[in-house]
Amino acid sequence: MKEIVIMSGKGGTGKTSIAAALGVLAGESAVVADCDVDAANMHLLYQPEELQSQPFISGKTAIIDPELCSGCGICMDKCRFEAITYEEGRYRVDEVDCEGCSVCYHLCPDSAIKMNDNRAGDWFLSKSRFGNWFVHARLGIGQENSGKLVSKVKTESRKLAEAENIPYILVDGPPGIGCPVISSFSGISHVLIVTEATQAGLHDLKRLVELVHFFKARASCVINKSDLNEETAEEIEKFCSEQDIELISRIPFLSSFYETLQQGKTLIEGDDLLITEKLTEIWEYLKNVE
């Protein structure tokens, strides 16, 4: 089983659009996983049929029982996150501000506070309209621990691939270099980096490549919007060569790229033969690369 993660050092490079198209080319030979859980949007293109939905439990949230509370105010005084307020004659916990540290729970003399499991989001097992198994998730508003949710999506994707004897897992990873990205590196076979021909793209590519080397991962690169700045595109190509990262494709800036997406279609469903040719070459490379 080969696990390929599509990453980008920054948002807006076309990472998800390319990942979704590669999933279409892979068809039923790949489980597609959307690990961009902070801003999941691949489902807009895949229009999946949800077959299973499970809550993602992460952390704890304090709850004050007004029947047991004597109103001493210790909880509010000691809460360093200012998550507890006094309103209308009772103490209340703001679920968004509560960090689940349990200090109030341990200090309450009346045992009026309990720590409840926090539902931080949901994850889904679905079938895309192209027949792929599709594992995706939604992080709740204001919730943290997106790195743990990424790990959950990846774990469920592997279980599914092993159970169904599916040879590939295609992962749309989060942008940037933070905790969710680090979680995406676990157990991968190859990283496809999608960058763009801008100085911001080059800067963030360099940061991401540091992570790639730290985790001793094999990687290749695609320059999207490659003709925005030919000089920067050449800098990116030179940098990739120096870092032993194969540049496998340049995709020029094409209006059809965005027109297809605006219609709710994946890039493979558009009429631009150049885009289809480029993406097919990328998928053939990824299937065969060690």
C-alpha cells in the first residue's frame, strides 16, 4: 500500500484542486483522504454520499451544576483563561474559552464542576461520486487539536485500504508547516509538493522542504501557475534540484483551471486537454515512484 500526501507550504497554490483531480484519475484504486480539516472543501467537488459519521472527541470542557454550586467564586478567580463568568446570579463556563485544564474541577469545594468530553468535530466515511472511498472530517468552530483529527482521518483511511485491499491512499494535506502538517507525515510513502511561481510560494516551499528532510521523506514538486513569474519558477526549479526533489511538472496559469472549479467540477472534468495531460503525467509518475 502506497500513501501519497499532497502538501503545500501555503494556501492558494491549487493543492486541493490537484489532489481532487488525482483522486479521480486513481478511481477505485485509491482511498482519498481530506486531511485539510481546518478548512475542508474537497467534498464540494466530490459531492460524497456519507455512509458513516462519527464524533471526534478531544479534550474536556468544564460544566458547573448550579444546584450544587454555593457561589464561592473560586473557579472564576483561579481560571487563567477567563472562561468562567458570573451572570444573572450564577457562574457559567464559556465552552469556547475553556481549555479543559480541570483546575476549577479540582479546586471546587462543592464538587459542583464536572469535566465532560468535548466534541471537537466529526469525521465521515463516504463514497465520492467517482466511486472512491472518501474519508474526510469537519473541525468544529473555534476547536483545536486539528493535528489529532488529521491522525484520525489517516488511521481510518489505512484501515479501509487494508480491509478492501486498495493499493493507494491519496491524502490532501493541510497547508503550511504546523501541527496538522506534521501529523500528515506519519507513515507516508511520498510527498507531492504543490507550489506556485511567486516569492511567497518559494519562501514557504523552503520551509516545507525542511520538514520533508527532517522526516526523511521522499518528495517531488509541481509548480502551479508557473508562468506568473518565469524568474521565480527558475529559482524554484534550481532549489528543488539542490534539495534532491524532482520537479515533475509545470502547470501554467490557465483561466480554464478556475472556470472548471467554479462549475463544481474537478479539473479532470474540464475541457482543457493541457490540464488533463499534465495531471495524467503527474499521476503516472506518482504510481511508479519509489
